[in-house]
Amino acid sequence: MLSSVQNPRFLLLHLPPKHLHFATTKAIHTSQTLALSPSTSPSVSQILTLRHSLLSRRSTAVELAEAYLARLRRTEPQLKSFLHVSENALKEAAEIDRRIERNEAVGPMAGVLVAVKDNICTADMPSTAGSRALEGYRPPFDATAVRKLRESGAIVIGKTNLDEFGMGSTTEGSAYQVTANPWDLSRVPGGSSGGSAAAVSARQCVVSLGSDTGGSVRQPASFCGVVGLKPTYGRVSRYGLVAYASSLDVIGCFGSSVTDTGILLHAISGHDRFDATSSKRQVPAFTSQFISKDLLESKPLKGLRVGIIRETIDDGVDPDVISSVCGAACHLEALGCIVTEVSLPSFSLGLPAYYILASSESSSNLSRYDGVRYGNQVVAGELNSLYGNSRAKGFGSEVKMRILMGTYALSAGYYDAYYKRAQQVRTLIQKSFKEALDNNDVLISPAAPSVAYKIGEKKNDPLAMYAGDIMTVNVNLAGLPALVLPCGFVEGESTSLPVGFQMIGAAFDEEKLLKVGHIFEQTLQGCNFVPPLVADDFPC
């Protein structure tokens, strides 16, 4: 047995968080484990299972779609994950069934229900970016990522809730509704892609798309107990993604397993002539090297160099979160990894640099929402009033604050002191990550300094909310890929709350991250990452 737990519900990882010598730490061994059924095991791919059911004619696409839609309708009044649900999902499923009946080829994601964050354009549904400024807006085109999904046979089930224009860490900043965490309805799902994370966690869809500017895929993945992947900047086209901070924004993936996340990433990756920043690198088959648990060697990750970032397991991080991440490191060591501590001295500088750069870029990007070119228009007697009143009515308080911050940082007399210095810090962060990844295959850290917050807990304290992004923003500044995996639980007031850890790789090294994550996921025991809200649908 590789690595296990002493309690069948929790990873008991009560290891000293500081001065932990990973090279000599022994994996936790115990005979008391929890066997997961195929329907709930995180290592089982829902996409591959659905495809097998379709092609073997055991189930139809319509039946599968109806099952997910029924669960969505049952849970949505409590969760509020979606801003819009597609009216065409069953029609699209019926067309897939007709093609299968005629023995025609169907795409690799045929019948897979995908939720899309509402700042990613869809031609047949509204795309509001969670803002009143775009209320009712229906784009005349699909984002490139959405177009590729449709071409692969996927069905877009709906548009998910988010913090307005992606500016927030809890999804409380939406202009329309507050999304709840499926594990505890009194808590947030994280943000800004909280709707997409909650939808996958509650099995309202199979996989989903989010966007990640400073951690907006990875932090919700940790809070909701799902797999979240932020690709390398340029791996996925940003065409059709409503811009927040263009040098940081990426479209990311959520899934209930690493395999599903890898399949989704493959479907949306590749160069796009509509996005000059998209990479022309060949897209590998991210899941082609995955190995079944039955065929794994005793040390399947032997020799892999893993560095745990020292600055992320220090003061300011919940001790239980640190214990879970240290336990994940022990599990990797049991799989054969060489785990050591690494230091990134510039790590703490990333948070202020990120907020200066992101706010500055948002000040520029959101200037187009003036009520004339884009955005809903307010009736006014003269042009300046039209601009001002349209923006005042259309934008929420958080968006206004970030626009003002960014405009200030870019203004004459302050540009060198703030924006230029933040860019210099960004270069330092990129160099420090390169040095660390030259000596390590993977870096690991918590995905967030705590488990999910209570709804309302951070809303009136923006500095505390911003501090919650400290684990993730550096990765965006460096343009690197990162994968978040659930690794355990922390005891909450009424239920257990999931914890995720973050694996960071070199640029365009998603294939390695996914391979390592797949092995970790298959060998992790004692954790069932299906929230209580839908546990009856997925019995252990």
C-alpha cells in the first residue's frame, strides 16, 4: 500500500509545518482505508465513462443530458451556479444520438455537458461577465474555446456565475446572485470562477470552463474539492474572453478528475489566428501517457524532483491547510519523488505587484464600456453625463475601485513609482521561478491559505480578500501552468471542507503536471470528493 490515512474521512496529516525535512519523512501507512466506488472515485473519467456508454448503446445522449439537467434543476435553487441554462441541450443531445444511430463518427467529447463561465462568449446564450453593464448582451460569435468544444461534440449546458468581470475571490461580486459552496451552503465557492467550480463539484455538468487572472480557477477548485487547471499563458486562445488584465488572463479547466481536465484542455488548446498571443506550439495528447492504477510500479514517480515553496507554509496560512499540503508532499515522496524545500524570496512581492498590474490593465480594458461602443446606455442630456452615468450604473463597487486604482497607477507622476516598479517585480518573479524549476520538475504549495470562507466574511474587507490570492498570483505573473488537486479535508462547523494543493510546472509542461496529478489522484486513499448536497446520487 502506498500512502493512506488513519481516518477514512480525513487525511490525518498532523506533521510539523515548519522545519519539515521531506527527504527523511516516511509516508503514513495504515490498513484502515476507504474504498471508493467507480462512480465516485476521483481517478475515474466521467468523459470516458459517458463515451463508452454512448458508443456501446447502453445509454443515449438524451438520457445522460436529462440526468444532469434534473440534478441541475434540483440543486440550482440552493447553489445558484448558473446565470443562464441552455434551451438547446436536449436538441443537441438528440442530434448526437441520431449520428450514433447512423453509425457516423462523433467527436471525442460527444454528449459531454460543459458549463462555461459567463465572461466567455457564446453565440446562443447571453454573456454578461456578471455585470449589469452587459445585461442581456448576446455575442454574435462563440469564443474560440467554445467553438472548439462544440466541434468536438460537447454540449454547452449553460453559463455560470462569476465575480463581475472576474474581479473577486468569492463570487459574491456578481451583479446578479451569490453562489454557494456545495460542501457547505453557508460558504463561498471561491472566485471569480465560483459558478464553474460549484457546478462541477455538484455534478450539475461534467466539466466546465473558467478564467484565471490571478487564481480564479485554482482557488475555487480548492474550495469546492475539484481539479482545476490554469494553462500556460498562450496555450489556449483568449479570443472571446471578456478582457480583465490581458497579460494575465487565461481560460482554464475544471473537472472531477485529472483525466477529464486533461481531455478538456486538449479540446480547447492550440494556435488561433484571432489571438496573436496564442502559441503555435504543437498540442500534445495530454492524457496519452496516463497509466492505470493496476499497472503502476511501486514507485511510479521515482526520481521526480518536487520542491515545496517554503514561503507558502509559513505564518498566515491555516495550520490545517499546511498539514494537508505537507501530507500531499509525503504522499508524493511515497510514490518515489525527491521532495525538498525551495525558497522564492520574491514570492511575497507578487501580491502587490499583481494588483497594480491587473488594475492598470483593467482600467484600460474596461474603458470601452462607455454606453456608446459597449455596455448598456443611460439616457443623458450631454456626452460626458452619458459616459459617466452609464459606467456608474453599469459597474459594481469592486470594479469601480479597481478601475480607479489602475488609473491612479498609470497617471503622470505615479507611473514609475507603481506600474513600472510592478513590472520590474514581475521580472524578478519570472527569474525566481525559472531558477527553481531548473532544479525541480514540479513546485508545490497550498492553493489558498484557508478553506472556503463564510458568505459575507470577507466582502467588506477587500485587503483580507486580496490576501487570499497570495498563493496563486505569482503563477500568472510568470505565465506558468498550475494544477490544483484535492488532497484532504479540514473539519468545518457543520461538515468537512475540502483542501487542494497546487502543482506548478515549467512553461508548456502541462503534460507532466497532469501525469503526476493522475498518479497522485489514483493512489490517494480515504477521500471521497463528492459534496453532501449530491452524495445520495453517488453512494460509496
